[in-house]
Amino acid sequence: MPPARATSSTRALEAILPLIASGQPYEAHQKARTFASRYNKSAQHDTAIDVLFQSARELLKAGQQGSGTDLTSFLLDVYESKGETVNDESRGRLTQLIALTGPSGSWRKTVIDKSIGWSAKVGPHPGGDPDLHHYVGELLYKEGSFDAAEPHFLAAGKRDSARLLAEMFLEWAGPDGPAGAFALRGTIPYLQNGNILASRTFVVHFVSQLTSRRPSLLSSHQPAPIPVGKPGEGEQDEIVFTTEPAVNFAQLAVRACQRAQGEKNKTMREAWVRLCGTYQSKGGLIANREVRKALVEIAELYFAIPPPRAQQANPFGDMISAMFGGGPPSAAAPTRRALTPSAPTSTPGLD
């Protein structure tokens, strides 16, 4: 005999789906809500989920975005009532419905926002499920919605997300666009999130593809990559210098954060201060107020350099002063964030 859930949902769906096929979407929508409400109230959550998912899917296929979105929202409410976890099956239903909702209007955004909100509430990731973010980012990227895809790739923080973000930024910049600005837009947020591996994956792929597509950006003073790290310990890496200062800074910033050990590594703390001071003194993007603010956060997170207690005219001097404990005491110091990356192994991975 078929399981009870299949039998129950089959009876309901036999009353709902033919209405959609015969051009009666409103009636189908109302029946779906009625059946699902009854099942949900009697704690038959799986049956309610099946009815809502299949009904929403067929309504969306029929171009009924409003009704399909409403049933998807109800589906997420039932997820919460059941205490459904984020897994391949629960996520898979949502990704199917997100794809079917289509790009027109605000329906898809409604489904995406509520889906990610649910995954953040019940899952281990406060910013939402990384796989769900990645799916949404890739979907939006393929549709050409670069600005909407960007925060999802950043929130996902996966290797593949970082690579696709690099590809998208290069496509967005075009043959003559601001490569430096896009290099920072990928590198800095990942570092602020404590995700060195994603920031490194992003910047390596971005620079490799950038210089391949636009070889004129390679520095004439240093056209060959400069190897860094210790080959015997599996740390060998390289820096590709370009004519874009922000691209060079992004590469060096990631490598510095990789080797940070909070207060323990004085050499790297001093190297970070020199790196920021050198590039900020030249003006340009690295001296931008928002970028400087982000770098202060990164300095605290990786190098245990507290933020300056007062905004002064010289950010380089601020960072040096903070590193050595200068400045008057603050009345109410904010909670400090700190992150010390794991020591590199002989076979470092990216996941």
C-alpha cells in the first residue's frame, strides 16, 4: 500500500490540479489553501507540504505568479510549524519554485527573501543557507541581474560562489571597466566575513582571468608573477602585479590575512600597517572613506589591531597608534572581533 502521506495528498491534488489545467487557477488556489490548512492544523505537515508544493509548482507553470507565490509562502509557514530542517529535499522544493516564479515583478524576490529568512532561522548559518544563496546568485547572474546576484554570492561564501562572482565582475566591468573597484568588491566583504578561503579563491581567479583577457594591465616593471610563500610547506603562491593599484592591494591584503595570527605575529601586524599606509598615501580607491573603514575592521579581525578611538585625519597614523595602544581611553569601547586563521598545513585545501 502507498504511504498515508501519498494517499492523502493524492486525493487533495486530484481535486486541485485539474482546475489549473482547465483554466480555473483561482479555484485551485483556494482549494489548495483549504486542504493545506486542514492538514497543517491536524499536524499532517508532510501532506500539507506536498499539496502546497505541487499546487504552487503547477500554478507557476501556468503563469499564475501571485497564487504560486502565496502558496510558496504558506509552504514556508508549514516548514516552520513542522520544524523542518534545511536539507536537500526542503531546499530543492524552494529552488524549483524560485526558478518557476520568473524574473518579472516582485514575486521572486518575495519568495527568495522568505526562503532565506527561514533557512537563517532554522539552520546553522545566521545569514542564510549557503547553498540556497549560491543557487539564487547563479540564477540571477545567468539572467543578467548582476547587482541582485552579488550579495548572494558574497553571503554564500563557497569556492564556486567566489569563482562565479569573479566571472560576473569581469563580465560586468567589460573590456575597459574599473577592474580595481571590482577586485575590492569581492575581496573586502569576504575578508570582513572571516572567509579567507573565499577571498583567496575570488582574487586568484579574478586576477588570472583579468590579465588573460586584458594583458595590457600587466605591469611593465614586473610582468612576471612573483612567487611568495614556502614551497616545501605547501604554501607557494604568487602575486601578479598590474597597473591597477587596487588589484595589487587586494592580492597582498589576502596574503597578509592568510598569515595573520592576531597579536602573536608582530611582523605581519607591522606588514599590514605598512601595506595599508603605502596604498592609502597614494590616494585612489584605497583611500576612499568606506574602504578605509572596512580595512580598520579587517585589521581588528585578523591582526588584533583595535580601531582608532577617534576619527583623525591620518588613517595610517591611527592604525599605528592603535597597534601600540596609543590615544586616550574610550568611555565605552565596542566589543572586539578577533579571528586567527588556522596554521597552514602541507596540503592546504580551499573548503
